[in-house]
Amino acid sequence: MAAIIHFGTDGWRARRDGDFNEENVARIADAAGALWERMAPGAIVYVGYDTRPEAEHFACLAGRMLASHGLTVKVCDRPSPTPALSWTVAHDARACGGLTVTGSHNPPDYLGIKLRMDDGGTASDDFVDLLEEVMEPSAPAVQGAVQRVDFVTPYLDELCSLVDASAIARAGLRVVYDPLYGAARGCFPLVLGALGIESIEIHNADDEGALDLHPDPIEPWVDECERAVTEHSVSAGLINDGDADRVGAVDEHGVFVSPHKIIALVAGHLVVNRGMSGRVVLNLSTSTITKRVCKALGCRVTVRPVGFKHIYKEMCKGDVLIGGEEAGGIGIPSHLCERDGLLVNLLLCELMAHTGKTLGQLVAEMESAMGTMVYGRRDLRLENEVIEMFRTMLPGLNPHEVAGQTPVAVSHMDGLRLEFADESWLLLRPGGTEPVVRVYAEAPTVEGRDRLLEAGCALARGGFA
């Protein structure tokens, strides 16, 4: 029996020793090719891949299946960050879409497929639903020919042109760069070097550690970057996930700087130092501090459900300065209506260069002006039937008191979000493709946050478990 393939918020993933196999990759590419052929006969489709074992092999297989539909398929000749694929598709009027084989931020034993449409943005729900509908139970034997091209280098050249190279060169910055063994290893340090930034790259070649490290730019996976920053006495640590669309950072003291703070810092830089304006689009799980900063900048804040696809839809409407999510996906629509972790890294460097301040100093100034909040998240793994029961109960769930506090605002936009008088909040939402309930909370103190997290976990288990 053919495996059931279901795309999540940004693609499909599976274990490399399980459903991620030649048959299923070919089925997906065949279905995507049939749809693109229908939409734009003979158009170009770009194909990329990351650094995981056999990713290139699967990318070439996907490319040959796409080519069997009469499409012109160009497969990258080297590992490619997903933003490079998105930018290439968006800037080629002949392109109808792109496909990349990547494990992204998932554990090393996973691989996946992401699809991009002609504007470089993630595939729409309608496109994915139709793809799943037309997908055959087995892939046809016919395959076409592909071209091998380099679309990474033009993208890297574009990155250099998007920042103030002179100011950055004068600043004499030194940073640690951690690609977490991912697709930007080796290539992003070339950009840093071209801009006059001295970089020390870690996790830049396959070794035994690659099997143990999740390429997700959050703690605890950034611990080695934190140590490297303090050991080398640099201004900051810059981090990307496995396909470089997500970002994280470390200040000069070896302290992790969350995506919430990065969004706020970059938004401030764009407004104050670059004179830009527009809305800021955030998801429900983004920090209160980020919203405070954006409002202080005079930027209207739009809140959307979790998942970058919702931010992307707002970007397409126009008048958006920046969009960002708690998971580290941050996009600048003047560049691309998608996430680009490499550009965000460069904007942090540009900010440090313009101000003459380290990342830690910038964060400290922001927190001094806007206050501090303590954020946390827990993922509860529960039985499928418990998850479904919780999902069914969510629309009517409206607790009068949680952790000794009375909610002042309740939202069912995406799960259940409760806000309290001191600007603390609690969010519960079932995972889209995993048997988990994600519990997020933020409060002025660690103790307050932990009380909310515990109450949220108890609420998720409810009378169902």
C-alpha cells in the first residue's frame, strides 16, 4: 500500500529509514510536475538540496520526474540554502516554481521536501491540497533530463548588495558563524569575508557530531556556539538552521538571543537607521516585548496564526516592513516574501556597524527601554486520541482562572490564547503534523512563566489523559 503523504505548514518530511524513499519522492515530484505543467507549460523549475546524506541524489531524482512533464528543470550543482532557491525563482520570470530536498530544522535522521511558487513563497494550501489529491499511488517510470546550474553564487552576490558594505567594513566585526552542519556552511562565510567581517565557522563539515545535533537555532542546540563566542571574544554569534531560512544569535557574553529579540532589533534598525516604514506581522506566539518595540517605532502590528504561511499572505498584501515568527523565520518583503536567515544575519551585522555596539549592548538597551519578559515553550507528546479530543474541545474552552490569574482577553484564532492584566499570556495549540500539544507562555518573571506553563500543560491534559 502506498504511503499516505500529507504536507505540513511548509512541506513534507519523513525519516530517511522510513517513508522518505525514492518512491515517495518521485510521487511528490510527479504530482508537482503535473500541476506546474498545467499552470505554465514548458516553464523553468529550480531544484535545490541541503547537506544531508543522499539529499543531492533525491533532488536529482525529483528533477528528472519534474522534467518528464516537459518542464525545464535546473538542479543546483551544490548544496543550496532555501532562501537562495526562493530568491532565484522569484527573480526569474520564466520560472513557475521550485522544489528543495531538505531536512530543515528537523533531526538529522529526517529529510523532507519544500515547494516554492513563482514568487518564491511557500506553496499555497490550495496547491498542496490539489497535489495530494492528484498524487498517484506509484510513480511512473518515465523520467526527463535536467540541467546542473549554480544559483547560489548570484544569490550570495545579491546579499552583499543589500547592506551597507562600507559601514560594515569600517566596523571591523568579528563573529562566530554556526550553520549547524546545514546548507549555508562554507558559503555564508564567503559573504561575511567579502564585507570585511572576520568569521570563525563551526559545524562546517560532516563529523560524528552531525548525527547528534538538531539543526535548529535554539537552545540546547546552540550551546557550542555560545561557548565558541566567549572563547574567541567576538562581537556576536550568528546561527542558521539546516536550510538557512531560520535564524538565531548569541551575544558577546555567550547568551542566546531569541528570534523575538532579533525581530525587534531588526525592525528598529530598518525604521531608525534605514528610514523604512510599514506594518510588522507577527504570529500569536511572539513575545510581548517585540510588540512593544514595534508599537514604539510607530509600526502597526498585525497578529496571525502560527506558521510562516500566514505571515507570507500578509506580505503579499503589501505595506509590510518585516514579518517574523517565534521559531526564527524572519522575512523582509522588500527583498523577498519569504524567510531569509542569511539576510537577517547581515542586518544584525549592519546594525552593530552603524551603532558601534555589540549585540549584547543592543539587547540591553532595548530591554532597559521596553522592560523584560520571560518566554518559554513545552511540547507535550500525547496519544492521538487525546490530541483529537483536545482539538474538539478547544473552540469552547474558556477558563475563568489560570494559575491564579483571570484572563482579560481570549482568542481562538489558533488554539487557545489567554492574555492577563500584567501582559503575561498563555497559548495552547495542537501540532499540525505531530501528536503534540504545544504550550507557550510569557510573564514578567521566571516563576510566573513556569506557573503558566504548568497550568497550560494541565489544561491540555484536562480530563482526557
